[in-house]
Amino acid sequence: MANSVPPRDRTDQPWRSEGAPPSAPPRRRPPGGWIGLAASAAALFLVAYGILSYFAGGGEQTISYTEFGKQVEAGNVTRIYAKGDTIEGELRAGQPIPDGEGDYTTFRTQRPEFAEDDLWQQLSRKGVTVTAEPVVVQRSLPANLLLSLAPIAILVLLWVVLARRLGPRLGGGPLGRKAPPRPVELEPHRRTTFADVAGIDEVQGELDDVVDFLKNPDVYRAMGARMPGGVLLAGPPGTGKTLLARAVAGEAGVPFFSASASEFIEMIVGVGASRVRELFAEARKVAPAIVFIDEIDTIGRVRGGGATVGGHDEREQTLNQILTEMDGFTGSEGVVVIAATNRADVLDPALTRPGRFDRIVHVSPPDRAGREAILRIHTRDIPLASGVDLAQVARTTPGMTGAELANLANEAALLAVKRRQGRVTQRDLSDALEKVQLGAERALVMPEGERRRTAYHESGHALLGMLQPGADPVRKVTIVPRGRALGVTLSTPDADKYAYTEEYLRGRVIGALGGMAAEHVVFGIVTTGSENDLEQVTRLVRGMVGRWGMSERVGRFTAVPGDGQEPYGLAAAPATLDAVDHEMRRIAEECYESACRQLRDNRDRLDALAEALLAAETLDEEEAYRAAGIPRLKKEANGH
């Protein structure tokens, strides 16, 4: 039976593990932590009370008004302070008058309201100084203790709170210690294996070597072979990189430690490096094992690009510690490091050199057969109706990743529950696909004029998609508001495409400009509804001119970086960038003129398609082609 450590609270440690052998439970802190703290505070209070009592003396004496009069008459009072009927004062050095009320040097008394004596004249005659400030400002011992110890108590309280909150992030509690993990038993059927992975068979083949090494390390040692120090899984988000790493551990039956790179980084410099050391130390204890670090580009970017404080940047220290730990791995240790990223282009070269992540495996979105296999995996626990065709769903989802397909299957199941069905039907899958691709419907009532403009806008997109040679077939057209859009035209290819011709890209630009062109041809206006269309056009023409060498004037080289990429050594000269700008404008204008011309030449088809949309609001593929009077089979013969 495989064993596992359950996911831990991030305040304890930043990684999760499964498949690790059981270990002794951690020692529990003896109860009474707060009681001990309270006892310490009480002892401190008593000590301070004794010290202040020793130095405070007797304090001021409260005497009667009669006694006060005798002291004034005897000339013993040197000065007083009066506030209302309260009088405080101080005696001269020497003995008080006989038959007094005790031995004191400072006093306090209360003048009766009915007293009609000439106190001021008597004080003046005896030379007593009357001031506007209290003669002696003294407080009671509890008040003195409160004022003296309050700042200390506040500091102690703040220290306790900060220690409890930041202690785990600094490697444990106030003393920097952390309890060891507490593994629990995990059933074998909960471990992920290659049976849970589909659509990326070529990547799975790359990782079979790792599985075999972990299962049979002696065979490799006898041959003198060394396992790669690390395996880097690079690919777009949602393609199954984390799932692959878990499947490798499940197939090999070894412990699996996983962490996100961002969880190692804290404000305190050195914490991330400490956590890395502890993670790899735990992995070595149960080797053979797999350490998986997700989103490693968070800490693995090229060093030296940002400002540091005294040369000790937390991110760089964490990266340096990972490099050091990987250098310490040998074939006999049996620890394999797997990392995942969708930005392999920004990683530090020290990470990808031989001896560290020396095997880079690219994980791409699945093809049609892979999508069908992924859908079958994610619908294993979903009751499907007899007429469900997953192959058809796979054909209409080009470019979707495994995570997106899993979401599609879940959305279909949710729709079936809402409709109170016992099984998921093809209609549920189709509606779920619309929701995923087009967005959720909005209950928005549009004015008739704006609704008509939207119908012509979407009809312009759809009609040009039908007319352009090599364009993707139109799958659905709707003027029902979805997400942020007032209408949507969905076009997807019949088969997966991996390289694009200039003709195809120009066709996509023309189709994207079809909505704006239709508004201009029919209404003579341009609205803000083309914002997203223009963003797509800008990305396409920038790639054509600056990245893919489709402009004679700019030439056959990369002049601008791709979306989200750092320029590094690819920054072009100002004259080249001016040429890129000029060519982008030229291509966009040519495509816009072509879109307007084709719509004018096919105005009857544009009107028919718009009227059909206004009547039905949503047209599927067959209905759209029929409304436009364009046979679908003829387009397939032309290259669709």
C-alpha cells in the first residue's frame, strides 16, 4: 500500500508530499503556553512593584485642615499649591510641631467650604510660597507600575503576536523550529499514473526513462549511465505538466514532493533558501523520490536584471540554493527534480545547462486524437447518453488544452444537473462548448437599431469567413450578448494546423475586419464594437511583419519580440521599427479595403444573413451557410 503525506497548511511549510513512508509523529508542545506567559508577566510585575515600593518612600500625607493651620502658624510650611479646595504643600526641613498627625514632609488637605479664615493673609505673613504648579506630583504605586510597565507589556504582546504569525514563515516558531511532517496512509488507487494521462504520448515516452531509472537504478549504475539531473516540462498553461510529474511518481511508486516556486519567497532574505534546503533534505531521506517545482520561472529568471539590496536578493538566493542542491545530486542519490514552466525563454542559463535541467520536454496542446482520449478520461465518472459522440466534440475543439477539456466535461455535467437529466447528452456538451468558447449569455435588452447593427457586424465576420479561400469554417453566429461581446462569430478549422501561410493569415485579418467593414458599408459609421477585432488584427499583422518575415520591405528577420517575451538582443533599430509600423498599416488597410469590396459585391448575401440572424438570433454552421447561399461542400473542395 502506498503511503502519503496529506497537503499541509502553508503556514507550516510550502510543499506537499505523497507516497512518503510513515514517520514518528512530532513532539507536541506541552500545554500551558499561555499560562507560562501569564506567570512570567505576574513575576515581572511583582519584582517591579517591590523595586518601586523600595524607592517610592511613604508618599504624601493626608492631614486635617486643623493640622494644616497649626503647621502654617508654626511657620513649618514652605510652599503650597491650591486647586479649588484641595491644598498640597511641603514642610520646611526640621521637626514638625508637637502633637502633630505624624512625621511627614509633604502633605495634602481639603479646605472646608464653610471656612471663613484669612488664609491668604496668614500665608503671606508667614512667607509661604504659593505656586501655580503642584508642589509634588506623585501617583499611587499601582498607577506608577501601570505607566512604567505598559510600554514593556505592549512590546512583549507585539513580539508574541509577530512570533506566532511570522514564526512559521521564518522556519518555525519563535525559536525557528518546525514540526516534522506527519504522513498518513494513502490508498494505491489515489496515486496518479500514466493511465490518467492522454493526448501527449510523445512526452510520456520521454518520461518513461525516468520511471525506469527510479524502478531499476541498479541496472543503470551497472552500465555507468547517469540519470538527467532534472527534467524541465515547458508548455502553455493547462497542458498537463503537473499531472505528468505526478504520473511519473505514481508509475515508479516513489514519494512525490511538490511545491510552487512562489511559495519559497518571503520578505525576509534567506527564508526561501532555507526552505529549499529543507525540501531537498526531506527528499533525500526517502530516496528514490521526485521533487516537483511548479512555475519555476518565478524564481528562475535570468539573474542580474533587477535591483538588489546589498547584493542579497531573496529571489536570487533561492535560485542559487536550488542550483547548489541540484549540483549535489548524483546517480546514486535517486532523487529526480522535475520542474514546470510556461516561460522557458526567460529561465537563467545556469538552470538549463547539462547537469541540472539538462532534459527539456515540450508539452503542447493535444491533437484531435489526443483530445478525444482526454475527453474519455474526464468523462469516465460522468454518465453519458447513448448518442454522445466525443469524436465530434474533439473535432470542434482545436487548440484546447487538457485543463480546458476537463472544464468542458464538468460544465456539461453541471448543465445536465440543472436540466434534471440522468445522463449527459450531446446537446449538453454542445451548450457547454458554447459557454466555454463564447462566454455565458447575458440578459441584455438592446435597442432595435443597435441590435440591427450587431447583426450586420457579425454577418460581416461570418460572410467573409465563408468567402475567403482557406479560411476556417464558420461554426456558429449569434447576436445574443455573451461575456463582454454583443455578438460572437465562431470559426474553427476542420483539422489541427501547426504552420500558417501568408494567405491564411491575410484571410484571418480580412475576416476580423469584416464587422467594421459591414458597419461602414451598410450604415456608413464605425462603432466601438470593433475593439477586440482590432486587437486581433494588430497581433496578426505585427507577427506577419516583425516576426515571420512576410514583408519584403522589413526583411527576413525578427524585428519585434513575441507577446509576453523580453526583447533581450532582439531590439531593432528605429528605422526598422518605422518600417514595421508602415508595413503593418499597409497590410491592415489593404485587408480592410478587400473586406469592404467583397461585402459590396455580396451585399445580397450580407442582407440575407443579417435578416436570418435578426429572426433566429443564433445560427449554427448549416443554418449560416444556407442563409448566406454558400454551399459548405464547395468550401471544403477549395481547401477547407
